[in-house]
Amino acid sequence: MSQLLSAIEKAETIAIGGHVRPDGDCVGSCMGLFGYLADHYPEKKVCVYLEEIPEAFDYLKIDEAMSEKADKYDLFIALDCGSIDRLGEAQEIFEKAVDTVCVDHHISNTNFAKENIVKANASSTCEILCELLPMDKIGTFSAIAFYTGIIHDTGVFKHSNTSKKTMETAGYLVEKGIPFGKIIDESFYMKTYRQLQIMGRCLLESIRVMDGRCIVSVVTKQMMDFYGAKSSDLDGIIDELRTTQGVEVAVLLTEKEPLEFKVSMRSNQIVDVSKIAVFFGGGGHVRAAGCTIKGSSYDVINNLTEHIEKQLNQGK
């Protein structure tokens, strides 16, 4: 029996939480595990703590998963979260829990739970959960959720974190009869007109530096207000930037407050963006990471490119 299942067996009340601004892997792992517990432990009280789930993942929303919240839980399971502060408002619930477990694949994970199951070589937290749970007992809903997480963190199996095990795990989930093509189209590729507008604006106004090896785009609050956009409407922009011919690193800055930017970074082969993110108080993966930096957009770009250039020069 895995560490996770052992902790679940002992608990009567369980909270599940993921990181702020949940993405496909975060939503997929949290809702997939909720589905598994609902199927096999209906007597346990389970509640999911997540910020608003993006519209692209409406098919994973279960109203009862986020209702009937308790003041204190026997067990808090943190999923796809690298540090305690990334739990957002759920941090207080986590700290009150009798027992805590973290399942994650971020190389920058701080091991903040009592039990930490961190596998940095895994494509996604969903892939790890498929290893920790008996595959033959994973139901259709959970299979859909876990498949969602895997495709989103691998870019539909094209990122370097995709392994033979990733493909085998996805294959097992497909064998359960899930609508895998529909999941990919509707949650990964399909965009609203608003998303296409703001993506077009970001691509049009992007700049290339370092002889074209780094591409940067900035999203201001004024732009967000003009398009009536939410943070989830920016999904996919950084990956479009990354695929620009000749680019090694793509950077997307999103203005959170005046002189404060959320930084998203993606790299292709050479640069370890997680090291840069950690330097600025963030985290993530070797090829995908993020942080928050204060200053003007010019200051932020200059600070980041200094670190990027250093790694590019070392990689020559």
C-alpha cells in the first residue's frame, strides 16, 4: 500500500488542495483524487479547496466536492503544489490538519508536508497519482481528470518531461474508454474569441532579445481590462511564444499590481528556468517555471535576461 493510501485509510475527514491559479494538472489531480475517494471511500468526508476552476475544465467540476467544509481535517492532501504559500487561502486549513501529505513533481518543492511524495522526473502530479492508486480501481471520471492533467503538463506529449511511463500511463487511462480526443480539443486547443484576441495582441507586441534567442511579451492591467480578460484567458500564450523559430526561452510578464509582474518562463533545450524562478522566490520545472518580480517591466526584463544570458553562454 502506498504512503498516500495508508494516510487515506487512517483519516475520516480529508481535505484536498492545489496551488493558486490552478492549471490542468492541478485541477485534474485534485478532482481525480476526489472522484477516486468518492468511489471507494463514500463514508469519508472529503472536500476540495481550489480557487475558481477555469472554464476549460468545467467538465471536471463537481459542486459537492467544494461544499460542506469543516474547520479541521484529519488529513490534508496537497497536490501539484511546491510550497505552502502556494496553497493560497487553503494554507490555514493545511496548517490545522492533523496529518498532511504532499504529492508533487516540481523540482523546487520545499517538502512542506509531514509526508512528501515528490517525483521531479514525473510528467505531472496526475501521473504520480496513477502510480500511487490501483489503476484497475480508477473510475471513468478520475481517468478523465488524470488524463487532463497529463496532457496539459506535457503539452499533449510533446514536452521533454514526457517519458515511456507517461505514455504507458496515458494508454491505461485511454483503455478505460475516456473521450481522449474531445478532452484534448476542448480543454487544450479550443480558445474563446477573447483568448484569441489577447493572444494575438501579445504575439504582435512581443520583442526578441539576445539575437532572437529570447522572446518577451508583456500583458498590462490596462490590456486585461480592455479585453475583459481573466488570468485563465492567458493560457497557451507562453507556449505559442516558445515555438517561435530560433527561440530558446520565452517570457510572459503579466501585471498584477503597479510595478509588480507575474513571470512565466518556458525553455526548449538549454536553459533551466526553474533555477531562475527560484532565485526570484518562485519555482517550477526545468523547462517551465514562474515567479513574481517587483519593478517596471523594463527592470523585470533586464533582471531576467541577465540570468538567461548567463546560462546561454555556459551552454555554448
